[in-house]
Amino acid sequence: MKYLFYGGSSITMPHMGVLLNEALALNDRGDEIIWVYCNAKCQSCISNMNSNPVVCRNCVNRTHRILNKYSKKMILIPLFNKKESIRIDKKEYLFSNIDEVKGFTYLNCNLGYSIASAYISATRNAIMSFSERHKQYYSKLVSQTIERFICFEKIVKECRPDCIIVFNGRYFDTGVCVEVAKKYSIDYQIKEVLDGPRCGKPFFIETFFNCSAFDINNKTERIHDTWRKSLLSEIEKNKIGIQFYERKRRGESVGDKSYVENQQVGLLPVKWDMQKKNIVIFNSSDDELASVGADYDSYSLFQSQYVGICSILDHFKEETNMHFYLRMHPNLSKLDNPFVNDLLGLNDKFDNVTVIAPAAKISTYSLLDAADKIISFGSTMGVEANYWGKISILLSASEYYNLGVCYVPTNVQELYELIKSDLQPLNKDGAIKYAFYLLDREVRCHKSSFVDISFVKWYIFYKTIYTFSYDKLLHSSFLSRLESLIYRKIFAKFVSGRNKIPEQIFLDNI
């Protein structure tokens, strides 16, 4: 078979190493490998949202350095043919709201979601701004994405691969590859990683076939398949699933970093009134959910978490025997953007809510235990509530959406009734299966065997950085990382980006 890989950025780790491992594994079994790499036409990408030429240059240098080591049996093709000029309309794409961005298509292929997703992830601001500066920024980003699409489509038409493989595929730089695959009915694979620096454990690689990593129906099937295909006994699987929730509660890093380690066990809000019906709302960090895709959006009861919370608070504002507590996700701490500020402002807007700031010492699990009901927007607290015997109401897409662990209203009126009604906790079997799926590494994923994607943690000037074994300069992964930091943090400050994002970038995975 003929596989076409798009390598993308060499800066974002461990993406390129993962793809190279998969390419070499396929090559080892006799498959033909075509590797398309970005050759820096100063395009924006998720690693360089400002289109800074200094960052581009560093990325290209690293790309060539890494490919020289690992690509001996691959066909290498640059994404941009610098001898050819690409003709695209010079029109401006002046969007006025996020729905217009998400709905943008080119040749019947949706490019808008991947553009919105990249911007939201980079800025950690789910509320996209539409000032004139923002409109101009989005317009240039769209033009660049169209150019990427045209270049990649041309390569695909010439090479005629049997399968296209990318990492993640959610952002516009790789999203165009997925859209081209769909357009020509070509199989595609999306690679993702589990564990890594967040958990202090080696990376595992997971593959999604002809769907995104966020496809809810696919996730449901994977959860059931992982349970069914595991060679462990029912007792062992149940034990592992139960341990997930117990370890999370103790503040351990389980599949993700712990968000409760700085909280005070047993601490509730000062004015907690046991005589009232107390309902705790757990929000998610909206940037992680926004613009995943149209299918994902279709599961959400409200346009946004803020709109949903306001709807609930407004509807029950006369219910004096009921009080709501919004536990803002700790992942939102240190952020100052409209989404965070709007949530914090709910204290002043409604009398029936107490907003608990992301960094507050109030215990998440003490809130869970004391609450009469739990409302969540897809965070793990929704399924954790079910496991601990609480009534859990889910208002948006989540990996556990179809597992029968939460009450899922189909309309707003049904939600209001669920909040008012006497309900019973649902069966926790689905929660245990879900937890087992999250912890399983034997069925759902595999280790890297051809490329070393291990990492080392360093502390430099009170900052934590990670180096990756496959990326070396003068035989040193530390020097390669240092070079990248110098380019991005120092040199780039003296060179203006060609499409500078209008606000601060928070992206921290590069």
C-alpha cells in the first residue's frame, strides 16, 4: 500500500517523532511511504500563529535535520512548490461571528472549524473577537489555509495514495489533509498520544481510522471494544476501573495531571447551606471543546457554557430554596480573557449562584459529596459524580455521552425538569468501563518501536522544559530544544510576524 504522511511542524512535540515511527513501521513491512513536509512559505500553523519567518526558519531547519536521520527509505515532497505561484482569490473573508468562521467551506470542504479551533486553542479564548484587526487576521488565515489545501490536493492527485496519515488533524495546517482525504474518498488515519509529560509516563500512540479523535460514536465503540477485547478477567477490569476514581480523588495524576492537588480537603464555601437544594456546576475549559467539529457541537444543549449557565440561573432565580455553585475548572487559572471574566462576573449578575474561582482552595470532591445534583459540560466530573453515587446531568458532548451514566436532556425544558425533579443515581457500570478504557494501554494503543519519542524534564531559570530523544542538534536533544527556545523567545521578538495574532498566545505545548 501507498501511505502519504504530512509531517507538519517539527516544533510541536512529539508529533513528528510519532509520525516517523508509524512511517518506519509501515515501511518495514513493505509499504511505500511518501512524506510531505512544510518548507516554510511563512505560513501560519498551530506552532506559529503569527506567521513569524524566524520561527518558520527554525522549524524548517529542524525538519531537514530530523528527516536526514530517519527518512532514508521515504519519498520526500515539499508542500509548497516555490517555483509555482498559486492563484487564489485575493478577496477578504470578513467574518462577523464564530458561526460564520465555522461554516466556511472551500470547494465544498469545511475549513472553518479547523481555523477556529487553532485560534481558540492558541489564545485559550473560546469567545472569538471580531474587531477589525481580528477580521483581517482571520481573513489572511483563511487565504493561507486555502493555499495549503490547494498544494496538498495537488500532491494527493499526483501521488494517489491509498491512505493519508496526520497527527491530530484538528487544526487548519493538518485539517486540510483530512478534508482532501474526505473529498477523494481516501482512507485516513489520525495519530494521537497518551500520557507523556503531563503524567510523567512514556508516550503511547493511538490511531483513529477515518474519524477524528473526538468522534463520540467511535469513542463509545472503543470503550466497549477495549473492555471486551481485554484479556483480563472481569474482576481485574473492574478493579482497574475503580482504582481510577479512587486515585483521582487522592489527587494522583491519572491519564492527566491532577487539578485538585492544591485544594484543601473538606473545604466548602463559607455560606454553604445544608437546608437548601445545592446544585454544583462543573464547567470545562471551553477552549478544549470549542470548534472540535460540527458533529461534536450537535451534542451541546446550549451555544456555549456561559449561555447555558445563565439560562439555568435565570430560570431558577425565584427559587429561594435552591442555590447553585459554579466550580470553575482549575485549568482556567491565570487566564484573563472574556470567557473566564464572564464566568467570574456571574456573582454580580445573579443572587442564586456562588462562583468558585479556578485557583480557589475549595475542594472539588467535597463539593461533589455535599451536592444534591451535579451538572457538567463534558468534564470528567460528570462521570466521576456517577461513580460516587451522585445524580449527574450532562449538557454537552463527552467521551462518556452514550454510556448511560448521566441524565442527558434533549431540550432546555427537559433540563429544567431534571433539575427540579427527584431523581435516582444511574448505574455505574458505564463509569467503570470508561475508566478502564482511559487506563488501558494494551488494547487501544501501542508503544513507539522505531523512533525514540521519550522525553527528559529539565529545570532552567525556574522554568520547566522537555527535550525529546529523536530531535537532536550535535547529538544533543537539549541543544536542539535550546536552539528552538532562542529562536522563538528571543530572535522572533525582533522580527514582525506577517500575520500577527491580535492578542497574547497561551499555547504551551511547543
